[in-house]
Amino acid sequence: MSDKTSGYLDMELLRFTTAGSVDDGKSTLIGRLLYDSKAIFEDQMEAIEISSQKRGDEEVDLALLTDGLRAEREQGITIDVAYRYFATPKRKFIIADTPGHIQYTRNMVTGASTANAALILVDSRNGVIEQTLRHSYIANLLQIPHIIVCINKMDLVGYSEETYNKIKEDYKKVAEKLNIKDVRFIPISAKFGDNVVDASENMDWYQGATLLNLLETIEIVDDRNHEDARFPVQYVIRPQSDEYHDYRGYAGRVASGIFRPGDKVKVLPSGLESTVKSIDTFDGEIEMAFPPQSVTLNLTDDVDISRGDMIVAADNAPKAEQEIEAMICWMNERAMMPRGKYTIKHTSNEARCMVRDVKFKVNVNTLEEVTDDKQVGLNDIACIKFKSAKPLFVDSYKQNRITGSFIMIDEGTNETVAAGMIL
């Protein structure tokens, strides 16, 4: 493998999601980001030039780069989550372009669930509106560590610093209300490329980083939980060969914390303790495993371990819970059944569960808790209590985005009906 290829593979990956109300320019912004950072091919550019001419647009519509579905292009809206990959010499990126409409809340939750950063677009003519509140609430609910507020269409307000400062102050009140820790603001014009990749000549009053510069430099190493060692076992490796006759390894992905040979560990649910003998990967043994690495742990003792078990630090285990309270986003056309029975998938574990109670629903536009309506339907966000048939090893979602999340599945249709965050 050439140095160039291995360099690319070793580069840090930043996942970010975009959110904004309809026509705030999310798709145009991503198109501009890809175009100005030279991340698209000439034939792609030609295709959207032709598409723009057919639609009678005055200029080339960069939004067409991300609106991949034909229906989206024809209507000029984003319906599904579009993932785009690009890289600069400093980082690799995965963009989830999510729809702004309220009826696509579930799509936004899906696209944002693994993001390190969220770009929230605000139209400089409209300022902070209901949808801004809703998108910020969802980004905060999913514990996305970094929020970047892009105040767009600055060209339509004469690149006014006053307008930018007013929106900035308004948004800070939202951030305080939601307890969002890291918020950055950038005045941009996605259409003309101001402050997207290149610094704007029209806004010399803004001295901060451009959007691409911020995306390349934002610190994401500390976003992962390196304290609580958690390793959900996905597969037990027993090679049937003479060379590795006695080998027994436990394969999976490190959810959080750090594992090293010699560490004292505990296996859940049995509670038996052992020591990490070695950490194996495809490329040989390593001295340390941390998230999100996929590795094989080898223990000194012959402990009975199977898929769904969890290997954790001996002195720091998650709680084993059966009565669980969680926030969920309902993703199915069929409403949640009161006292309904569902299958829950949590890390590599599976259990049956029953919904005990709906504590409240969230009105995502005003952030009020609604307690008198217990009907949870498509795109609703609610706080529920459920009981699982066997104990699950959980942390709160705030503490750990992997061991604190789950999905619910309808046993009859096998459809995913909800995504949940444990409180």
C-alpha cells in the first residue's frame, strides 16, 4: 500500500450533520463546500449544470449535488438523509444532509445519531425561528458535542454585522436554555461562497475561521468517553486449526474507555473476573485498544462468554437494569401500543420488553412537555418507561452514547419502530 493511501486511511474522520428549515440553504452549503474544496468531479458538475438549465435557474444550483433522489431534485427539497464523503489534506468527512420538515424528524435523528458536530443553518432574514429551536433540541438530545451555527444568506441583508450579532445573541439564549456547551457562529453566503471555504471579502468585520477551517480543526478526540471501559462482545473466535488449537478470543468494538494487556476485567452478566492477556487485530497484537477500534480480546482465564455479554473494567461496571427510563423518537407509521411488547437491541444484546408508561411527549417546536396526551405516533419524541425481560448493562446516554442508546423492533413485522436514549 502506498504512503498516500495509508495516510488517507489513518486520517481522523469527522462526521457532521446539517439541519435547518426548508430553503435555509443546507444543500447549497454542502454543494459549495464540495465544489470549493475541489471534492467533486467535472462530470458531476456538468450534470448539475444541465439540470439547472432544464429547471430554468439563472445560476448553477449547487444544491443538486446532494439532493440525490429524483423527486427531491424536481421539488427542490431534501426528503431522505443524503450522505456525502469528502476529504481535505487534514481530515476525512462524512456529511449527513438531513431534511428540515417536521414530518422528517426521524430522518434527522437517524442522520445525526453518530455525528461529532451539527451545522445549524439560520436564514439571516428570518433569524432564530421555531425550526431552529427544534433542530437544536434534537442535536442536544443526541448529545452532539459541537454546534456550529451558520448564519446564511448574508448577501441578502447587505452583509450586515448588526444582523449577524442580533441572531448570535438570540441563539445564545436557546443554547443556555438547552444547556449546549460548545457553540460557534459563522456568517456565510452559501450561494456565493463567503466564509465557506474561503474568507469573505464582503465581511471583513468577521475575523473568525471559515467553515472548512473550523471543520478541519475542531477537537474531536476528547468527545469520546475514555473513562468507562466497555466492550460488548459480538463474536467468539475459536479457530479450528492445529496452529491455534487453544485460541479463544472475543471480537467486538470498544464502546468506550481503554483496554490494555494486564487490565483486570469483569464479564457481565456472570460477574466473573479475569485479566486481559492480549489484544489482537488483523495486523497483529496491540498494546492499547480505544474507541472506536474493532479488536479481539484474549483473557487469561477460560470464562464462558457469548455474543451479547459485555467485558468491562473490574472496578467500573455499568448498571444492570430492567426498569429503564428513556427518551425515544418514534419512527413507525403505526403508533406505539400502550403496554406494547417489543424487542430491544442494545449494543450486541437483545431482549424483549414491555412499555410501562409514557411520562410525557415533547412539543418539539416549543420544547414544552405534554403530559395529557399519551399517544406516541410517527416522528414524536417522548419519555417512556419500559421493563426488559432480562437485565441490560446500561450507562446514561449523556455519559456514553453507545451503551446509553438502543433501538426498538416490532416483533411481528421486524421493523425498527423507535430509537432511544437512556436517561
